[in-house]
Amino acid sequence: MATLASLPAADIEQLFSGRDFAKPRINLDGQTILITGGTGSFGKRFLKTVLAEYKPRKLIIFSRDELKQYEMAQEFSPAEHPCLRYFIGDVRDETRLDMAMRDVDIVVHAAALKHVPIAEYNPFECIKTNVIGAENVVRAAIKRDVKRVVALSTDKAASPINLYGASKLASDKIFTAAQHMGGRNGPIFSVVRYGNVIGSRGSVVPFFRKLIEDGATELPITDARMTRFWITLDQGVNFVLSSLEMAKGGEVFVPKIPSMSITELARAMAPDLPHKSIGIRPGEKLHEVMVPADDARQTVELEDRYAILPAMDAELRVRYRADGARDVPEEFAYASDSNPEIMDARALQGLVEERLKALRA
């Protein structure tokens, strides 16, 4: 029987691509875009998408790792793509950000320290990048008259229990409040918050795949009950592009995506391998939440996403209602264990079989 692990990585991504979030999508033709943390998994897919589908004036990759920039430039050369610019810089450095954002129209803020245990062990470094870095991005964007800024967040920012999540919640609050800091003609700031990315660095899918390929006799499971939200890189890029287009200012956008237990995912990848419980790591949750119940009063529902609106802007809710959004119930919460789009191994196996049939056709 074919398993999830037997599919190429790109095909695994396709199985989770229920919604493409491609409409509406901002037009980047003729625009200058800067992406912080641009050499990460998201940045690479974002760059590939923009180069394939748009004709930007400039696309600036801003990151602090010269080796990753060098390797990325071998694949995406400025000689072949004259719009590309590679800037060495750190979001902790406001002066460098200010210089990099000259004549920039759109900023995608993807830079962050994301590893939960590392953040717990290095708290000052986490705060410098995730919180002070967010403040620096906001200051530079306002000073340089950037038109639109979207910041990437995480499900761990909702009701956080670890420093990484708490730092990203602080970042979310900074970008939401920035809408008023910039004044009437300032940038439009927004945030996108989503779950675990299939196939990204650190994702459990390539981790399980490597164990299986190396002949593992069991798969490590933190807790048999644990559930997570799942999104693909392409969905993440499309969600950012569509959120940039529809943002009115100060929203936290949350996509409607499937969730699945880690146990069911492991079963879909290797049905015959037993599981070994290793326990939840410090700072981990059993289930993830993207819209906490306490935010329900500020949340509206759209066809393919939720939008958490800033509490200080009552007019924004009126504008969203005029566009067809509806309020969620007061007791509403969007969590991975109560998600109506939760998948099990059997459902995922069916998608695997369908994908294999399509590949053979």
C-alpha cells in the first residue's frame, strides 16, 4: 500500500492544499517589495512565486545569513532576474532597515527566532529579534512611507505558554497598534497567523520521512492526543498575497485550514511502524489555538478566513460587515482539536491514492 512517505515532498504539499487563498491577490507588477528573513522556507517560496507570476521593479531579500544568501543567489541569480537584490542585515538594526526600505512599496516581515526550546534558553535574543525587531520594522516602514506591511505570525501567539509565542503575540500587538502610529496616510499594517507548514524546515513530515528512510523501527510521538493545524508553503504565500490586498489596517488574518493529530499523521506515513511516546517538550501545547475565545468579540468570519480586528477601531467592523463578513459567536474559538476540518489517517490515505492515480494518468 502506498503511504504518505512514498510521495514526493511537492505531492505531499498538494494533499493539504484544500484552499488556495489566491483571490483576491495583490498585483505586484512594478512594485518594490522587501522581505525580511527572506532566505527561510517561506521567503524562498515567496520569491519563486513572485518571479514566476509578477514583474516587480525590485524584490529585496533582507536577512543576516550570508551563506544562505549566497546559496539562494546561486539558484535565483540577479543576472537572470535583474529585479533581485540581496541585502545583508538584521531586523535588530533599525538603521540598516531604514536604509533598505528606501523607495519600498511593500514589506513582508518573516524574520523571527522560531525554535521554542532555543527561545526558552536564549530569552534576550528572542526578544531582540521578535519584539524589538518588529518595532524597528514598524519605525522604518513609517519613516520611509511604505504602502503596505504584513507580518507573519504563528498559532503559538494565541494564548501563549512559551516565550516564542509570547514574543510573537507582542509582535502582533505592535503591528496592530502601528496602524494608528502611522497616521492617516501611513502604511496599511496587518498580520497573518497560521499553523505548522508542511515541508518547511523543522516540520515533522520531513523528520518522519528521514526516520523511515533510515530504517527506523518506531516513530517518536510527543503525545498521542496532540493535534496541529497544517498549511502548505504555497497556501502560506497565497494567503499573504491575498491578505495584503484585502487588509484595511490592523487586522490579524487567520486562514481556515485542516488540522490533524500527530498520531494520525505518523500512521499515514508509516502504517506498520509502532509509536513511542516521548512526552511533550517544555513550552508545547497539547492543541493549538489560532483564535482564542477571548478574541471572539473582535473576530469576523469571511469565506476562507477569520479576521481579528483591533479593539480600538469600531469603524473597521462596520466596513467588514459591509463587505459581507459576519460576527462569530461570543463563545467561538478556533482550535486544532475542535476544528471542523480535522483529518484522520484514512482520509489522508484516500487523498494519497487519488494523488497517485492522477500522477499515473
